[in-house]
Amino acid sequence: MFIQEKASELTSFFLYYLLLQLGGPDGEMGASMRYLSQRYSMSNRKVAGLLTDIATEELGHLEMVATIVRQLTKGLSAEELEAAGFAPYYVDHTAGIWPQAAGGVPFNACEFQSKGDSITDLFEDMAAEQKARTTYDNILRLVKDPEVCDPIRFLRAREVVHFQRFGEGLRMVQDDLDSRNYYVCNPDFDSPCFNCK
């Protein structure tokens, strides 16, 4: 059975959850932009490469989520979209894909952080991956259709791997520093660190 045939069975909160993972504060677009932005000030070149790799993968995740949203809404009538609580989105975008949070707030640069401090940014990245994992966990609790759940399980598993990889990156950055200086100064900006003596 095609995924779109089941779209009318889905409630509006599920479609909004998927939109959340598209353009929400913990979504795939924000993750990609976060990591691409942070890579430029990363003190360790290997970790900068890791950020680039994961950012590129997050763009692929963005495509997967957008595809699921499109498959769930393609071919639905205006009445069906309205019955699913999707009318405000339909008025602005018909059934096109447009990144926004579940509450309708459009994606913008306020959805992610880039502080220019390797330690700060990597903790931010680890937290972001855990928040995305939690969102996917919640989606899996709500939806039982295997055509939707299988790709969501894959995306959830990748969030776990990314969390682990960022933890390894954090260890690499900390290994480059004097252990007394992890949280005393910004190793990317204060060189030599004025408070590190």
C-alpha cells in the first residue's frame, strides 16, 4: 500500500511533528546549518571535517523527512487537508514543502547556535542530537505504520551515532588543551589564554 493512501488515517499532530523535524528548532535543517556554520571556527581540523560530514548527512535526512511529508499530503483534497488540521499550511503552501516548526513558525537562523568556541559548540551539538532523538522517539510512539516508522527508526539511529561522534570530537578537542583550561577560556579565540596561567 502506498504511504499516501494512509495519509487520511493520520492525525494532524503527526504531520506537524514531521514538520518539526523539517524546520523546527531541533530539526534536520537546523542541524545541517548548525554544523556547517560551526566548522569554520573549530580548533581541531579533524573535528571540523566531522562537522562537515554530519552536516552533509543531515541534508540527506532533511530530504527524507520532506519526502515523507510530501507522500502523506500528495493527492489529498483541500477538504482532507482541512480535516487533518492542515488548513493553515495549505492556504500558504498548498501541499508544497516549506520548512517550519510544528506551531507554524518559519525556519530561521535563530533555530541553531554557533558560538565560535569548540567546547561550547560540541556540547550544543550533542544536546541537539539528543533532542532530535527524543523527537523521533515521540513520533515512533504515536505512529505505527511501518512505511513511516522504518525511515524514522533509521533517522533515530543516526541521531545516536551523531551524538557518539560528537562526544569523540569533544574528547579530541579536549586532548588538544591543557586539562585545567577546558572551561576557562575560548581556545579558538584566546591564544594564549589570558586566564589559563
